[in-house]
Amino acid sequence: MQKNKTVVIGVTGGIAAYKALDVISRLKKEDIDVHVIMTEHAAKFVNPLSFQSLSQNMVIVDMFAEPKAWEIQHISLAKKADIMLIVPATVNIIGKVANGIGDDMLSTTIMATKAPVVFAPAANTNMFLNPIVQDNIRKLKQYGYKFIEPDSGRLACGDTGAGKLADTKLITDTVISMLYDIKDLKGKKVLVTAGPTIAPMDPVRFITNRSSGRMGYAIAEEARDRGADVVLVSGPCSLNKPLGIKMINIKTNKEMLDAVKLNFETSDIVVKAAAVADYKPKKYSERKIKKSEDQFSLELEKDTDILRTLGSIKKNQILVGFAAESNDLIENAKGKLEKKNLDYIVANDIKSQDTGFASDYNKVNILCRNGKNIPLEKMSKRMVARELFNLIMKKR
Ligand code: CTP
């Protein structure tokens, strides 16, 4: 297991300050330790208590407040940080750092840290595009500070243009990929399936499996951030399309099979996290089936076991399956690993509380072809993905 990483977040005084809450909540879900420093102006936009509750750490605003421990706080946080993220970053903080000014808790911590510092600016368009601000940004970039460029759009002040805080998911993903800067999948093609498939019985009804798609998407994003070329074959789910990933949307077992077969030969690693429907209605009715009798029975026939098909044709690909079990977890998963000719299987107990399906967390065992069983503690789905690739890349 890796040691938890620490991100120190600086929140400055802009209308986008509330969006920093979402960034913190996303980082916390990845088991990252978060400390927050707010400027006094930021504390006028959002109450520090919200940041304290989400980060589960004391929030520092006043540099001269009585310290809780005998440490010089801006120095201790500056040392503790694996990354400092300033979100939102006003033109004021950018200007201060670019000119070496340290006159409050946040600016002194930025000046004192040796960790990478990332700015996610948000400002009125004219302020952001002001040549003085642009010069400051250029200067900071030359010193190695990183920027997550703001989007263009309608701003809180009513103007339209550049200056809108970048998407909070993009900000979080950028920080995570900097924290775990391993590019061990560079040059590899990773094929991932996620979400459910559906088996229609008429134009309005279908049978399906429960699946939010979260586990598969986390795997695809982890592979992308480690440098892989990623193809994600996804059944219908409500998650946003991840950036930098080739996405193929499918609905049925047959569509997933076709998409997977098309990409299988050229893939190095294939992870099948999808909840594929095992049976489909024997007859599809072109017309909506009308209710008539009190009883209605539907005849189902077996559909393709996609993973087993891949296992039977695989050459050098590393093949990973998932096993969702309600009983005899290890025994059932082992059986699937052998029957489907897999290299690894990720087994999760669907009866365990607060993990699985719609949760951001999972508690799994990873079984290996050589008989090894690796039980992981409860962790975020992204962490499960990280542990899986660590194992595949022999980093564990
Ligand atoms: N799988 C597949 N095609 C299917 C069924 C499952 O590719 N028709 C894959 C899943 O994506 C998963 C693994 O096989 O990686 C195991 O799926 P699971 O539903 O746990 O097992 P099944 O083989 O369907 O067996 P059972 O439903 O009897 O537990």
C-alpha cells in the first residue's frame, strides 16, 4: 500500500471559491489528505467551516492565530505538501507570488514550499487577459509553476470570455496524475469495459444488471493517467465521458462483443469490469407487448460470455475479469478465473455495506493466476484501479 498523499489547497477570494469544495470532496474520495488555507477574502465568500468539515482538518485563515501545535504553521504545511493547489487563484495571488510577496498565510506558504504549486485561475475576462496578469503567469510558468487554464464561458459578472474556473473534475484529475506520476503504461493499449448491458424485449422494455460504471471508468482513467492508450467500451450509465480516452458506447451484449473483438488483438491489457447481461429474451417483439393475462412469462436464452470468448482466443494479452458474488466469494471467483482463462480476477462481495454498486468505494480481493490471493482494505475505486495496475506492472 502506498502512503497517503497530502495536498494543501489555497482558496482565494473569488465567486468560484465554493467550487473548491467539490475539488476537496473529490480528493478525499481518493484517500488524499487535504489541508486548506484560505485568504481572508475567500472566507467572506465561503465559511471556513465548510472547508473544515470536508477536509476533516483545521482550516487556516489568520497567520497570527494561536497555533494548535508548536509548529510554525506555514512552514509545517509547506513541508507536508506533496502538491499545493490554488483554487480558485485570483489575479491578486498570482501577482503576489510572481513578485515574491508573502504577506499572509497562503502567500507565505507558497513561497516556503518546495512542492509543485498548481494554480487554477478564475477571474473576470478583462482582468485575466490584462497584459500584466498574463506577464505574471508567463513569469511563474518559467519558474516551474503549473497552471490549469480557465475555460471560456459566461462568467458570474455577466461577461463572456476566458476566466471561468476549469472543470473541477479536470482540476482533480490533473492533481492526481501529478501526485502519482507513474507513466508505466506508456506505449500500452488498455481496453476496458464498464457499465451494464441491456437485453431488450420490446421497444420500451429491457432486462439489465445493476452497475453504475464507476469501477470501469476509474480503471480507464487510471490507465490513461499512467500513459496508456485507452479504449473504454461502456454500457448506458450516467457518468461523463472521461477526457483523453477513446470511448465506444454500446447497449447490448452483441454490441459490446463486437466493440471488444475489434480492439482485442491490438490490446496489451484488457479489463472487463462491465456487468454483462447473461440472458436475453428469446424473441424480441417489434411492437410494445400489451398486458392481457394476470401472469406473464418471458422466455430467455443464454447470451455470449464475452470474457470467456476472449480467454479462449487470447495470445499475449493480460486478461482481467471481475466477479460480483453474494456468497463463497473466493471459491466462485477462483472458478471464474480458471474457466475464463484469466490472469487476474477482482472479486467483490456485493453484500458488503457501503461499497460496491453505486458507491465510490470498493472492498475487493484480487486473485492471481498463480494462486495468490491479495485482500485489499476498503478503498476508493480509483485506488483499487491503482492497486490492480501496480500488481499487473509488478510494482506490488
Ligand atoms: N462477463 C462477460 N460476459 C458475460 C458475463 C460476464 O464478459 N455474459 C464478464 C464480466 O464482465 C466479469 C466476469 O465475466 O468480468 C464475471 O462476471 P459475473 O457476472 O460475476 O459472472 P458470470 O460469468 O456471469 O457468472 P454468474 O452470473 O453465474 O456469477
